[in-house]
Amino acid sequence: MLYCARSASAFALSRTPPTVLDPHCGRGTSLFCALEEGDCAVGVDADEKALQKANVYFERYLQYHRYKYRRQESSITLREGGALRERRITLANDAENYKRGDTLMLRLVQGDTANAQEAIGENGCHLIVTDLPYGVQHAPREDKATGTLEGLLQNALPAYQRALMPGGAMALAFNTYTLSKD
């Protein structure tokens, strides 16, 4: 999906590392693939346990492969109130590249996917790549009731579109038994 989004974007031949957003990142498989390709990666998920597992995995991977990295924790203040929790890892494959600033950025953001635009920031992202949830009901809606995947997308797609830079592209995988192609 990462290759599909990149080739469909205006950034396909760019030498600058693109920023990839996975607004349903779970444990971070798409984020890992983006980093392996030399891209910066931002993942958003409401599931704190999944993000914690992603965080532990990435830290172990970086230590094992002797990457130079720095972790930071912060929050992103939302316009309508509240905040998103963020874990930020700045990394390079060695100390020299790290000192030169030849780094990549991995960000894990805990929050609602509908806040993807605020999670990514003003600069936006080049690519959005995600495997949409499947086989389950989704929440929350404003009334805290359980919603459908279609409802989740109706709520979140405008935020994804605002998060995407002009010329960017999205690749969304989904289960056609859960959501029709239409």
C-alpha cells in the first residue's frame, strides 16, 4: 500500500523523505514499513495498549540494530479542547548521521482518528496509508454510542483530506464484507 500511495502521489520521485500518516496504526506495521523505506512516519490510534506495544517494539528494534535515537513524550492541544498524547522518536542509523541532522521521525499519537489533521500538524503529510478496522463496531460517536465503519469514515475522511498535502495520495485497505466499495 505504501508503494501504491507513493506512486499515485506527486512525490513519487522526490528525494526528500515523505511523511506517511497511518490514522489507524494499531501496533505500527505500516509505520515500520515507512521507516524501513527511509520515510518519516506518524501513527494515530485510540488504543493505548496497541500504541504501547508499538512503542516497545520500536525501542527494542532501534536498540538491537544500534540506531542513535531520542524519545520524547508530549501532548498536542486540540482546537476544541482536550489533548492528544504523543511519543516522538528521532532516529538515525548512526551517531554521525544523528549529529548532522540526517534523521527520521517516528510519532505515535494516541487519540481519535478524526483528529488526524491536528495530529500531523500544519505541514501535513505526503501519504496516508492504513488498513481500516474490520469485523468490529467502531466508537465513539458524539453520543458515545457504537457506530459503523461507514460512520467512522464519514467522520474521519474530511480530517484525512485536510491532513494530506496537495499532490499527496491515500491508500486505504478495507474488507468489502464490512464496507461496500461504493
